[in-house]
Amino acid sequence: MTLIPDFLYSRQKLTFSLVLISSLLLSPIGFSKVTGADIYKQTLETTSKYEDPILEKYITDLGEEIVSVSSMKGEKFTFTLLDAEDLNAFATRDNYIYVNRGLLNYVSNEAQLVSVLAHEVAHITRGHVVGQEEKMTGAQIISTIAAVLSASNEVYEASMAYANSLIRGHGRRNELEADETGAEYMAKLGYDPKEMLSMLSIMKDQESVKKKRASAKVGGLQTYHGIFSSHPRNDSRLRTVVVKANNLKSDGVRGNGAETYRQLTDGLIWGVNFLAKTPPPERYSDLKLNVRIDFAKDWTLAAEPANNGVSASPVDQPAVLSMKAIPRTIQSPEEYLYNYLKVPMLDQGEVIAPSRLKGFSGIQIDPNTQQRTRIAVVYYKLNAYIFQGKVVDDSQFNKYDVLFLEAINTFRPISRAEIAGQKPRVVSYIKATAATTYENLGKSLRLNSVDIDTLRVINGHYPSGEPQEGDWIKIFKQ
């Protein structure tokens, strides 16, 4: 299902950069000359593919089957599986269709996946994609993208509402048309079009859980893109077009493909895939101490295990910034420097707070040579992290001191999610016994109440259903 207009993609995995959009809008040709290939290139620069060739081929093969029964039979379509955790799929101009890995976490069988792909193919065959993109041009696109990139939930929701008003006259109609045409494609291929309704139900349940998570402040930012959802759960018009499509069923009726889908998605990564995120080469991470720091771009790092630290320099080494960890005391960072480390009085001393941690920094001046050194201390847990920034030529100190301070202020603990992500959670399937309940699964997997609700959603048992003995149950585990 298209959860948002086809131009508006995931907030966290935006497929356009502001630079590209701005340059296109300011050019004489404008947005109308952007190609699907342009969008594809920019998409893969911001969101990588999910590395599973077999699964991607499976999606491509299903997509091409759908195209083969459409009005665009024989035309080239490009299907791409993105390594994004959001429950989403979208289509862009020139017959490009993208599926997020996160959507596959929620799909239960092949027929449900086909319902999503058929819906997106239908958006293209019915001419919705380009028409919808052209509804949002100029400053409207820029303001919407700025909000999509914003960390502010209020800005995001307000902008989504604004964008929705631009397409209000066409959005619901386009969605219903895509559902109607997609259901026809499913029927022609032998799938039960009613699986489209079951997929919609899963999306609605996921929306409910995300709203619950947001209200309970258990992580997550904005809720599901609900203002763009095209149908209530029991939309009579949608049910009418789905039932109507049954009249087009082929002689070769297919099952729902649950077993094939289960085999191909067993082990699929769940949630954020930190392993796929390539850290910048200037980032130093210590998973033992659970801290990280980003040095200046193109600086070379040298780990110093003996000091529980690291140093970094530009390529020609006119300057160096080092960091080491030593035990702290109960004194304030400023007192620690002066009273415990016996550092002489610093010039321009000031309190600093990287990542809201306690710290103090200033410039030490050698009384004999007048050589300056940036000194800083930051407390995290039981350690004091000591920074020293030095230059070979003191006349260059001010230039490099800016980079020293910028790096020091990137110091931060590594998040629990990032640590856990070193071994990401994956989807797994188990067969329910007479004793299997979601409460028991939650205890054994150490899940909170919202995660237990999510288990129910991905298995079609939300809000209070329970598995039956012999059912295959989808779980996510470390």
C-alpha cells in the first residue's frame, strides 16, 4: 500500500537531498526534467540496498509477473529492496518501485506482498506518480522536505497536513484506483484479492501500536503516516473493488505462498540495521568504554590501547588531537583538572557539555615558549576523558583550535540501540505449542508491552488474539 504520496518518502530515509532538489527547482527546466534514474541514484546515496540477492530477485520476479498482466506489459520496471526499517513502499516516475525491508517484517505471506507490489505498479500504470509529483513544486517541495528532515514531530505533522491539502482532490481517488487495479492484477495472477484487505489491516494495527508507543514515550518519533492512509479499516468502497476483482480470477488459482515467504524471510533483520551503516573514517568508537568521537574530516586516526585512547592528525601532521580515559574523582571537571591533574590555570576556561555530559576546557600556555595547547576533560561514568590539542606552528593554533573544539563536542556515549545493533535483531519463525502465548513469548524474549503488541500485529493477532497450537509464529530476537 502507498502510505504516503509517491513523492514523499520516508522521513528518515529521504530519497532526495535538499541540494539536488534546490538545484533542480532553480534551474530553468525545473522538477519536470528529473528522471527516475536521478531519483534512483539519489536514493541509493542516502539508503543502501538490503543485501539479500535471493530476496531481491524474489521481489523482482513477483513485480515482473504483475507487470505482465498490466496495461504496460513488456515495459521495463525496476524493483529495489531498500535497507530501511520503515513500513513503506513507493513508486516514482519512469517505472521505479521501492520496497523497504521494514515492510517485509510485517508481511505474512507472498499474496500480501503481491498486494503491495500490485498497488504500486497500478500507481504507475494509472499515471498517478508523475501527476502527484507535479502537484508539489517549488517552495512547497522545499518546505515539505525540510520538515521531513526535521527532528520536530510537530513540524513534520504540520507539513504533512499541508502537503496533504495540495493533493486532497486526487489522493483518495488515486489510492482507490490503485487498489482497484492492483486487485485486478492479483486476481489475474490467481491470488486472492482479499489479501489486500488483510495487508491493510496489518498497517492499521501497526499505526495503532505506533501511536501507543508515542503516547507512552517508548521511543519512535512521529506515528505512522496516518493522514495519508487512504481507507478506514472497513472502507466499503475498497471492499467493493476487491470483491469485484474476484470475477477476473484466472484458472490457475494460487495459494497465499506463506511457506515460501517464511523460508525467504527467516533471518531478515528487524528494526535499525546498524551493521549496514558505514561510519565515517574520522569516527573513533570504543565499544568497551561505549564512547565515540568524530575527528575533523580526512584526519588519520591512531588508536592508543595502552592509554584507552586515540590520537588524530591531518595528513601532513601540523596538528594532533589526542584523547585518553583515566579514572575520575567526585570533584567537578574543573576541580579535577586543577586539583587532581595539577594542570596550570587555563586561559579562556569554560564549562562544556558534549552530549549533555559534564566537562571543562581551556587553553594552556607554556610559560617558556608561549606554545598553546587545547585542554579539555569530559566525564562519562567512572572515567575522565582527557583531550589535548597541539600544533607544530603556534601561529596556526587558532585555525586548528576550531577543529579541536568541534571534535571534542562530538564526544558522546554510544547508544544502547547502537551497541545492540552490533548484533541486530532478526525475524525468526517458531511453531506454537499449546503453551505458547504472547505473554510467555514476551517474557522469554524480554520484550516490553509495546513490543508484545507488535508481535501480535506481525502475526495478525492484534489486539488480543493468541496463537493456536501448530501455527507458525513470527518473532524478532537478538
